[in-house]
Amino acid sequence: MPSIPPQPDRAAAEYRRMTTAPVFGLVLRLSIPTTFSMLITSIYNLADTWFVSSLGNAATAAVGVVFAIQSVVQAVGYGFGMGAQSLISRKLGERDRQAAELYATSGLLAAFLVGALLFAGGMINLKGMMRLFGATETALDSACAYGFWILLGAPVFCASFVLNNVLRAQGKATLSMIGLCSGGILNIGLDALFIRGFRLGVSGAALATMLSQAVSFLILLSFFLTGRSLVRIRLRRTSRRFADYLLIFRVGLPTVFRQSLGSIATLLLNRVVRPHGDAAMSAVSIANKIYMLLRGMLIGVGQGFQPVAGYNYGARRFDRVRRSFSCAVFLGTLYSVSAAALLYFGAAPILGLFRPGDREVLAIGGRMLHYLSLSLPVLAYSTFVNQLYQSLGFVVPATLLASCRQGIFFVPLILLLPLWLGLNGILMTQTIADLLTFAVSIPFHVHLFRRRLRDESAPAPEAPAR
């Protein structure tokens, strides 16, 4: 793939910036565009829900079902993307740009091919897949109509996640923001056009998502083709060694677990809510989307500090790694406390934007948001401990931490609490899982700082010879 090679002085200047600039300012500057990107991404997910909610509870429930499938697609894209990002940032810190380009190109190709396999697999039995993910018979046709377009766009979705993370790995968070936000804003406009203008229903919402993601992919790709990225994407850099693909996958495994377990959690949530009717399904779907918007912005703060941590870990500047984490926790907790207050006191008017006048949806969704606001203030800390382990390449502890929130704790809770507490047990499950994950994260944080980030002569966890 042709590209304009970056000038050596640009690479040297970027290295100096990432390894010598004041840490707080650096984390803040990188966090602002990544947080804004996550905000726009979450807003266009909410826009789908808002536009589709006008079509009724069955259509809204269908969006919640397909959201679980989108989580699988995201698991693939983010998995390869975060694996490549972690390796690229550390290799750039070691000043090994050739290896960074190999991981970027190989991760992109792998993500696209696996995305294509997801589409092919979904088309074999689309209705069966929708039922598996919790679609009721009244929502099945809408779920299939929505899910078809989402699966069709899976290869491009996955590839976009990789390009986005390659840009972030080198500190190009603003370019990443431009690509993601352009697609997100377009998505909102196309939602209005296809659903309200052309009256395409839920198919219009899904088509809008697919087209906007394709535009986002092209914009992100253009940054590599025009030399605005220090790391180039070139086909001749594609690895022919299975070990390189395995390494990318291994380092990205915590994200795969996190996203996949998120999909399983949504599936289980949909299945246990389903007996309570479409109103409950609709309420939980809307509340989840609102919460994901707020949590997505928090993850954006973490994505801002990850390249700083990885770059400086590769450069063996462990003091800056520790400071980058502390700065991120401060910023993230400040945001989380504010978001929790908004969620608790503003639940009713926020939900009313989606289903005005529907008392049952507002009551159920309001209770769920109140529960979620209780654990939101500690979410920054546990999220960033997990992200730090992954950005430094400590795969096993990162995967364990990633599995806690919506796997190790969520799965048994969602199966047991409803038996004892009914619908309330369903609504409070995520809150309890979040609090337990916070408690588990504390000893991992202490161990990492005292044992792994104290001695700057310690070996890197993943440093394959090239």
C-alpha cells in the first residue's frame, strides 16, 4: 500500500514529546480527543436507540439484542487493535519503528479477515442467532433486519478499530478523533434521513451505522496514505510468521475477553429480562446505552494514558509510567463522581428523552440508573488498573481483571440475584459486579507498582526478538 514516509525528525520529536513532556499535561492532551471520540461514538449508539424508540418497544428491544452482537464485532476489532497498540507504543519507545509497522499492518489484515468470518457465520442462521441473543418473537423480525447490516459491515468495523488504535499508539489521538467523530456525526444524520425521511425502520438505523463506519474507515486510512501517521501501513510489512499474529492476539486478549464477556452479559441480561415483557426489555436497553455513554467517556480517559504508559515502558521510564496512571485516575475519578451525580439526580428526564410518557419504562430504567450511579465513582480506578496491565503487556493479570466485571462476577450474579430479588436483582447486578471488581483491582495495583515498576532494569513481559 503506497504511502508517504514520515520524516525522521518528526519521529524523533514525537519520541521526545512522549518521553520528556510533563506527564499530566500529556495525559490530559491525549485524553481530551479520545474522550470526545468515545462521547461521539456513544451518542450515535444512543441516536440509534432514540430514533428506533419511536417505532415502539419491540424495535427498541431489537436494538438491545443486536447490541450484544455488536459487542462481539467490537471484541475482534478492539482485540487486534489493542494488541497492536500495546506492541506498537512499546516498540516506538524502544525506537524500533520497523517492528511497529509490522504489527500495525498484520493486525489490520487479521482484523479484517476475522470480521469477514463473523459475517459469513452470522448469515448461516440469522434468526437462530437473534433468538440466541435474547430476541422475543415480537422483536425477532426487527432484530434480523438490524443485525444483517451490522454483520455485513463487520470486516470494515474491525479494520477501523485497528487503524484507530494504531494512531493512538503513536500519540496521534487528534487524528483518531477526526476519523471516529466524522463517522459518528454522519451516523446521526443518516439515522434521521433513513428512519424519518425514507421510513426504512430498524433497517435504516443499521444501514446508517454501516455507511458511517465505512466513511470513518476511509478517513482513518487516508491519514496513513498521506503520511500523517508515523507508523505506515504497507502490505510488504505483513508478517508471514504465525507467532506475530499470535502475539498480537495474546496482548489483545484482555480486550477480547472484556468485549466478549460484555456480549455474553448482554445476552444473559436480555434472557433474564425477557419474561418481564417488552417494556422491561426496552427500559434495560435504554438504561444500558446511557450508562455505556458515560462509561465510554471514562474509557476515553484511559485510552489517553495508555500510549503514554506503553511508550515510556518501552523507553524504561517507569517513573513516568507510574505518574501517567496516577494522573489518569485523578482525571477519571473526577469525571466519574460528576457523572454519577448526573445519573442519580437526572435519571427521569434523561430516560424521558427516549420514551416520554411511558411510566413503566421510566420506572424500571430509573431504578437501574440509580443502582449504576452507586458504583460509577470507583469505576475509573478498576478500569485503569486493567488498562495499565494491558498496555504494558502483562497478559495474564490483564485478562483476569478484564474478566471480572462482566464475567467472573456478573455471570453468577445475573443468574442468582433474580431468583431471590426478582426484577430488582437484575437491575442491581452490574453495580455489585463493579464494586467487587474494584476490590479485586487494589492488590493488583499495589503489586504492579511495588514489584514490576520499581526496578527499571526489569525485563519486558513481551519482547520477542525480530
